[in-house]
Amino acid sequence: MTQAIEQHDAAADEAAQVVTIDNYMEQPVVLDVNHVEKWFKLPTEQASGLKQAFINWTKGIKGYKKQQVLKDVTFQVHRGEFFGIVGRNGGGKSTLLKIISQIYYPNSGSVHVEGKLVPFIELGVGFNPELTGRENVYLNGALLGFTPEEVDAMYDDIVEFAELEDFMDQKLKNYSSGMQVRLAFSVAIKAQGDILVLDEVLAVGDEAFQRKCDDYFTKVRQDPTKTVILVTHDMSAVKRYCTRAMFIRNGEVAAIGDRETVSESYTLANLEAAQEENERKQQEALAHGREEYPNGLNERCPLLRTYGVSPLMLTSDDVFRFAVEYDFDETDDFYLAIALHDIRRGGITFDTGARNPQMHLTKPGHHTVYFEMPLDLFNNGEFRLITSLRTPIPGDDAMTDAVAVALDDNACTFVIRDPRNTNYALINNRALSITPISEQEAEAAAAEQRAHEHASATTPAQKHTAQ
Ligand SMILES: Nc1ncnc2c1ncn2[C@@H]1O[C@H](COP(=O)(O)OP(=O)(O)OP(=O)(O)O)[C@@H](O)[C@H]1O
């Protein structure tokens, strides 16, 4: 009995040490990034010879332009944290990881690392295709600063995790790319480092290996001595593992803090960027004419797009206002049909119907129409409005032809993020509630409903007779 209690206490102590958003500040800082700036010189005008170089110099032409990739990046990671870094392509995440891993040096600012850092940021670095799997493990171990004896001690573990027991004496060049990734990743995580730096590793390997990585991350998250810094585009990975996260946008820290807030800022930035990009493409197409039509559009209807007029991230209290821009010149009798697609849960949540009188359009040509939709029923989620332009089929009151559909970039995606919405259901608990009642209340209410049903089923004439 005493032993059982002791065991329980030990487990409780261990659990108490798991680093979370609430206690990470109590842990020592293991990565301190201070005002880091990084730029690259991109060549502009090549000097073809000494003479040209001299002429360029006299004219003050530098022959390169400075591309600033990181701007005043400052953050700290504490021991035991699982720290996520997110951002769009080209935002500077990999460059930051390379600076943290001392592959690049910053142009200004400083990085201080406490403990042994193991990077897994680019496949192939530290591996030689002409060597066997076994030799590569030792080579990589040496590059990470381990002695051959230390690699001996972890070798079996690495091979077992990679599930490559039968292949270790084959040359790496004969491995499939998935096998190479497995070996490299196994070395990185089984090497007994203090800080593991990973770039997009979740996107590699087959399903079974990913599950294994998933188990590993779940375990390492509970270990207060191991720190993980993970760059990913996968918001579900951020929400599953990370203590905290940081969003890097155009080389700057756009958001840092709890994983929900950061992944929301990232989602919003993506939605806004997609909408801006779509707008730009439309303008370009209108100015220069189209060579080919986007998915869903055609010569008859070269433009149909739905876009948010309201912000794209809203709460259940908001009303979402959006616009549908179209270009259709054939008839004065056509309709829009709008379907609301629930991206998170799947399926069409709502559909206006193909011949909704409110969606009847009468102006051919290039126009924009505006709509509003209250969101008070909905829970948190991501929703996409898919619009189609339809013409009635002559002689049929119900059927229509879909002339064009606003899909992909032409559809509009918005998200509802309301801190009051806590469950997964589509309809929020202010729109619909399920409340516990007693058996007596249930029986009494049901009896009343039955009596009411009976009374309304009885015709007035019968009622009269009964009286
Ligand atoms: N060695 C280099 N020389 C010149 N420019 C570079 C170099 N490395 C990165 N860049 C530039 O720096 C910018 C940031 O790149 P980086 O790879 O850090 O972004 P990222 O956020 O990791 O993107 P992704 O998600 O696509 O991996 C890009 O514009 C890239 O072209």
C-alpha cells in the first residue's frame, strides 16, 4: 500500500514538472535570441570584366542588392518547452533555424544556446551517399560532437527506431528517400542532445513512421529536460505538441505566445494573403485578358469570385459581409447559389438553393453584389462559401444549369474563433443547449406534450361531442 502511494506521488511529481504555458517561466532559458538581423546579398548587375567592375564602381553601382531576411528577431525558449515556429514560405524560418544551429551567422544580434543542440533541418547534411548506413550514423554522430563510444551506446536504438536493421551495411545511395529520412531523423532524435531543432519533419516518412514520430513527440513533450524547436506549417501539430509558438512574417516576429493565438494569427494572415493574391490575379486578368480560365470558370462567365468584405476572422456575435463579383453577359434571368462548406467537420452546412428568389440577378455584365450572414448559430470553425452562377432550364420550374462555379482561390474562406465556443459541435451552446433534468420533469413534460398532441389531433367537432 505504502509502495503504491509512493509510486503515485512519484508519478504526480513527474507530471508536475511537465513544462506548460503556465510554468515555463520557472525553467531556465536554454535559447536566447537577441535582436537578430540577417540579410543576403543578391547579385543584380554582373560586371563582365575588370573594366565593367571599375565603371560600376565609379557610378556607385554595387552589383548586388541587400535582401533583409530577418529583422530584429528576439525571443527566448525555456528548458522543457516544445516551441513551434510557423510562417508562410520564404518568411525566414529556415534561416532562423540555421542561425540557431550556427550554420549561418547573424549580421547583427546574438544567439546564446545552453546545452547540446542537435539540428535536423536539412536532409542530406552530414550524410554521405557513398558510405553505408552504419558509417553514416558514425559520421553524423561525429559531426554532432559525439565520440565513437557514445555513438556505440546509441547505435542500436537509432537503427531500431529507423527500422533499418537489415539495411545498415548497404550504401546510403541505395536507400529510398523515405529510408534516408528515417535514418537521419532517428539519428537526430536518439542522439542524446538537450535541444532538438527540427524543420518540417512531420511532412516526411510514411504513415507508420509518422505515427512513430507522433508517439515520440508526445513523449518528449512530457520530458522536462528536453527542449524541442519545431518549424512547421501544420497547425494541428502546433496545437498537439507545442507549449508556445511564434509566427514569423516577412522576417519579423508577428506573434509569440500561446499556441491558439499564434495559430490563429497565422491562419488569418494566410486567408488575407490568399484573398489579396486572388484580387491581384483578377486585376491582372482583367487588364491583360485571359489565356485560360481558372477552375470553374469559362468563356461564358470569365469572372465569378466571392470575397470577404468583413474581416476574415470573426466571432459568433459578428455578421459576416461578403461580395460576389461576376461577369456574365448573356441573359437577364440568372441566379447565384451559395453553399456554406464546413472545412473542419466536412459537408455542406447550408445551401441557398439553386433558384432562391433573393439570389435572382437581373443585371448582366460586370457587377458586384453584397450579402450578409449572421454567425450567431455557429461554433468555431473554418468555412468556405462556394458560389455558382446558374440559369434556369426553360420549361422546368426547379432545375438550373450551373454556368460557372467560384472554386479554389475564387471561393471565400472565413474562420470563426470565439473564446466562448469551446466544443467541437457545429452549432454553439448559446444557440442550442442540452440541460440535465430529473426523471419526474422528463415524464411530466412528455405527458404534457402527449396531451397537447392529442388535443390538437382531436377535431373541434369531436371536442364538442366529447363535452
Ligand atoms: N543562402 C541564401 N542566399 C540568398 N537568399 C536566401 C538564402 N537563404 C534564404 N534566402 C532567402 O531568404 C528568404 C527566407 O528564406 P527561408 O528559407 O528562411 O524561409 P522559410 O520561412 O524557411 O520558407 P519555407 O517555409 O519555404 O521553408 C527567402 O526569400 C530566400 O530566398
